[in-house]
Amino acid sequence: MYLIVYYSSFFLFLNVFPNNFKFDQYYSAPRIFRYLTPLSFPMTLHLAKLAFDFWKMRGIFIREYSIVILFFPLILINLFQTNSATMPGQIYRNTLSLILKDIKEQSPPKLLADSWLGFFLREVYLKAESNKIRIVPIYGIYSAKDYEKWLIKNQNNLPDGTMLITGLCNFVHYGGYYDGFRLRHFSSNLNPQWTLFREYGMLSYLPLPEPARLWRLSGKIHDTETVDTSLLDDTNIDNVDTLFEMGMSNFEKNNYSKARMYYKKIFQKHPDSYKVNEAHYFYTICYFREGDWNTTIIEFKKMCENYPKSTWTAAAHYHIGLSYKELNDINQARKKFQYVIDNFPTDLNLVNLSKKQIEGL
């Protein structure tokens, strides 16, 4: 009886409740389905067990043919729905396996992927290759438009041979179909220096179907970043303090491209301002937050050379160490953390953080 009540409730929930139904801000229907869908096959086994129990109870009112009529179609429907519900996951998994095989064979110097996929590539699927392949998971951004902006701003610092995964949307059961490197949602094509290495077939479960692709960078993309006035709220702002405040406002909202434009304007228009070194620090931290470790190192080295006595210099050296760590250059990371310990002993917070980093290397 309890199983019948349970299965009936489950059936109503899956087939009657709308997909946008929410219990609260987190437990929406797609998230619930993400965890319940894998239970469909075990539920089929329970359903078979229920049929077997009915079989043992057969008598005057329950005949053998009634059990077959009642349960056999239900089992077939359950198996069919299970296959349909897990099909996106099956397609995703098969495609990912093919991509992983090619990446291992090609062993690119750097691999770009959106945040969640990049995390699992680095920590699980390609962990054994981490000493050869530098995987860059891009944290803090989600929509395809933001990934496009990130790529435009950072691709000039990528080494020749870098590979990029596009179209392989994550969060299959969460419905996050518009996140990551989704070329169907980019406003323009990739730079011509990105050449298609392989296409893996159409991901038919996406609202806007797109094939998963693996791209290779075939040459240097030159830096074209200047102050993009279209990103500024008021192009007439020229006061240093106001520019810095606008930069920090966007920085705190994780709008790093826009924040960087305000800091950049300080460099260009007010090179002798007392805010220049601080603006340079946060300008570079924008790259750090975007996961562009090479540019972080380059810009912080410039800052340390230009402002060796700045109050931000110790933090700059520390972040250079963190960037080397992300690039798996352990020796350089250790040297930089030790440099902070030896040269900034009064900055106890950074000294302690550097010691912990050395212990973890």
C-alpha cells in the first residue's frame, strides 16, 4: 500500500506539476528532476517486486492475467520514460568521452572550458595530465555573452596551440542551456586564428541545437584592448576619484571588463595621480578574477617595477605566486611566496597566507 501511494505521488509530480514549479528559490522542478531521474530504473525494479507480491496474493479476486494487464504496460512505460529522461545525459557523456580522447592525444599547452566543466577536467578527468595541460576553468561568469567578452579580452595572451571547447553545455538536467562557450549565443564568430579541430555532432537536446566542437589556436592574437567608451556609464567623467569609485562599483558586481575600463582611463588620462598604483592593482585583479593567470603575472610585474614601495606591492607578489600555482609552475610559485615572507614581514596576513600556500604545494 505504501509503495502504491509513493509511486502515485511520484507519477503526479513528474507528469502534472509544471516544469517551473518551485518549492523555494533552490528546489525548482529542474533541480528536483536532476536528482530523481536516476531513481527511475530502481523504481522499475520496485514495481516488478510489487507485481511479484501481487502474484503471491492471487486468488478469487486477483487472477494471473490481471497482473500482466496491470503491471506489464506500466513497466514498459517506466523504462521508456527513463530512457527519454536520461537521454541528454547519455548524449553529453558520450560526447565528452570523445573530446577527452582527442585532448589527451593532442596534449595542448592550455585548455579553455567554462567553469564547471573546467573544474572537473582539471580535478577528475584530466588530473593525470595536469603537468602537461594547463586547464583554465573560468569562474565568476555564466552567460554565453559574458564568456564571449572574456574570450575577446583574454585570447591575446593564450599560447599557440591552446584548445577551446564550445557547445558542450553543462548542467544538463538543470536547464542551464545558455551558459558557457555557446557559439549560437555569441554576437560574432570566433577570431580567424581559432581553427576547428573536430566537430562531434549536434547536441539535439538543447533549445537551440549546437554541435560540440574542439578548436585550436593557430597563431598569436594581438592585444586590441583600449578604453571601450561604450562600456562606460558616462564618457565625460574625468575626475580620478569618481573614475576609481565607478571602477570599484563594477568590480564589486563582478563586471570586470567594465571595471577595467575605468582603471584604464586613469592610466591614460591621469598618469601622475596618487590613485594610479591602486588603480593598477585592481585593474590586474580583474584579470586574476577572470582566471587569466599569464596576464595577471605580466601586469603585476609591471606594477612591482613601477611602484616598488606601494602599499599594494606585497599583495601583487602574493597574487603572482597564486597565478604561478594555477599554471602548475610550482617552483616559481614557491619562490614568490617565500619572497613575500622574506621581504614583507610586517604584513602578517600575507605572510601567514604565503606560509600556508607553501605547505600546500
